[in-house]
Amino acid sequence: MSIDVGRFIRLRSTVKSASTSVPQGQEAVAGRALTDAYRRLRAEVAGAIPEPLSEEFSKLFPESVPPPGGGAGLGRLGAQAAESNAARSLLEQMAGWLDGVVESAEHQMRIDAEAKAYARERVKAERGVGFRPDV
């Protein structure tokens, strides 16, 4: 599985920034800013991830922010704040998930580079420095 690490780093930074774009305590005033950002960024990340990760991603991150539980008695602004807080939480979780994807890809690239270097050294040791073809 190969990913564009640079793109995932940019997406991770965007998701992190979105999660902090509305100051704590201003969720009701911000309206749907966080929930809209979540939906938009979730779609962007979903389109960038390779197939082996898409099922995991879909299980962790629903297409829309779930409505707040026990919303009765919250009022419109309270329900909006609860939904915004849920979106913030999902954005922060998504940023963490993207951290893991990037770290995993970087780890795999290091392993691949080490394996190639080891193989080159083995060939040099077996055939000599000039890579003489066997005659």
C-alpha cells in the first residue's frame, strides 16, 4: 500500500486546524462551522485513502456528525453547541488517525530503504565492488 505522505501531512494539518478554528465556548455562536468542516474534510480524506484503510476509516468516522444524545431540553443553541463539540471531537480523532497513517507510511519507507541497502551490500560482498557479472 502506497500513499502520498505529503498529502496526508497536509490533510492532517488542515484537520488539526479545523478542530481548533472555533474557540472553546463559542460553539453555539459559530453555528455549523465545525460540522460543515467535519463533513468537508471527512470527504477529502476518504477520497485520499487507499482501499485497505477505507473500511477502518468508515467505521471510525461517520459521514455526518451524529446528533447529540439526550438533546431534549438543550434548546436550539445548546443542541448546536453539542453538535459542534461532537464535530470537534471527531476532527481531533481524525487528526490522530492521520498521524498514525503518516507514521506507519514513514516506518514502511524506512524498512524498504533498509532492505534495499542491505541487498546492495550483500550483492557487493558476494560479487565484489564492481558488480562483475558471473562469467
